[in-house]
Amino acid sequence: MNIDMNLDDLNGKLEPQSPHEIIRWAYETFGNRLAMLSSMQRTASALIFMLHEQGLHQLEIIFVDTQYHFPETLQLRDQLIEKYGMNIKTYQPQKSPEEQFREYGRELYLRDGDYQTCCHLRKEIPYMRAAEPYDAMLSGLMRSEGGARKKLSIVELDHRIDGYKIHPLANWTREMVDEFNHRNQVPVHPLHDTVYPSIGCQTCTTSVQPNEDERAGRWRHIREANPQSEQKLYCGINFGDKQGIRKKKE
Ligand code: SF4
């Protein structure tokens, strides 16, 4: 990483800025060492449209295809490429689901203690490989999502990629994202319109009831098998979710 920054000062300066202004700052600072990580959820749609509005079509958008996604997720990726001409690149794990099953002799996504390995192999490693050429990564996380994300900084270190994660939507809410996408007619994941507020792999995502938390449908089978655990479950592709957020360069 070639760029050193005082993150406390920088985050103070960026805090009142709009997502568009933060994206502009990121591009002016990192140039072609900037990329975006996309989950193909509603925030990804909004960020992709903002990049399109700013003419940043060459910027690489990393999509990790775990090979367990809903077909609608892959369709949305293709739709966004076609509609906006964005540079979305797909990365897959080294082993197919069948090869992984043969190696471990079981489906890793089914149990606590195993699912973390599955996410590491199928999400985190492909992401780190894709992120290697970059110093900074845009991502759609928001503080309003709660859990570990409540403490999100706009810019934070991601030691795994020896670079920075940048969250232009840190101050936005789901309603603001939906209003933005609707006003600009941005394609969004069709399952958001039903009862899937948060979408990951098909194997680890269920619908949610109106009285449930937005992320209640993620790894429901793991939580139900461990009802005593209050631990929030994440795939770990976002460094701050599992490691705690680090604000100062060490
Ligand atoms: S979300 Fe489930 S299927 Fe997808 S990588 Fe993680 S454990 Fe595996």
C-alpha cells in the first residue's frame, strides 16, 4: 500500500459528505488502485449507479460467485453490466461445491464451526485474490444495518488486503437506498421485493417474518441449532464484521 493517511482526521472530514463526494474523493486519491466489492444487494445497485453517474465505468467491480447463489443474483449482475456497461468481474473459489464436499466428506455450510470454513474458501479467499492489485475497496455497508456495522467508519483499514475499505453509504439507511434506486430506476435484486431483506448464498438464506431482524434469514439453520449463542453471524468477507473495526494504522 503506497498511501498513508491519518484516519481520524480523514473520517472527520468525510463524515458530512455525500456518497457521491466520498466516491469522488476515493477516485481522486487512489485512481486505478481503487475497486469495488459487490454483493449484488440493494446497496451494490445504488453504488454501481453512482459510479455510472460519475463516468467511472472502467473501475473494477469484484463479484464473488460462491456457486451457491440464487439464479436471480447472477441475473442481476448481468443486467447491471448490460444496462450501465460496468466492469463487473466474477471470481470463483478454486474448488467446485462437489469437490469441496468430496474433500471434507460433508456439506460445510450446514454447521457452526464448518460454515466459517466454507465462507473462507468460497468468499474470503477469492475476494483477497481479486483485491490483490488494489489499495482501496468501495463497499456498500451501512451503520444502520446494526451489529458490528454500527461502529463502521467511512474509511478503515483492511489488513487482509493491506489496504482500505471505503463505505460511502455508511450514513444511509435501507429506506434511503430504496428511494435512491427507485428514483433512478436502478435494477435491484428481485428477492428484495419479497421477503428477503438480506441475501447471500441460497443454501444459507431464508425469508424473514415482518417482526424479525433484517438479517434473521442469514444462516438461520446455524442459529436455530445454537439457540444459546447471541453471536451475530457474518461471512467474514468484510474485515470489520469479524475482527472489530480498526481505526488507526499500526
Ligand atoms: S454463505 Fe453458506 S454456502 Fe455461502 S460460502 Fe458461506 S457457508 Fe458457504
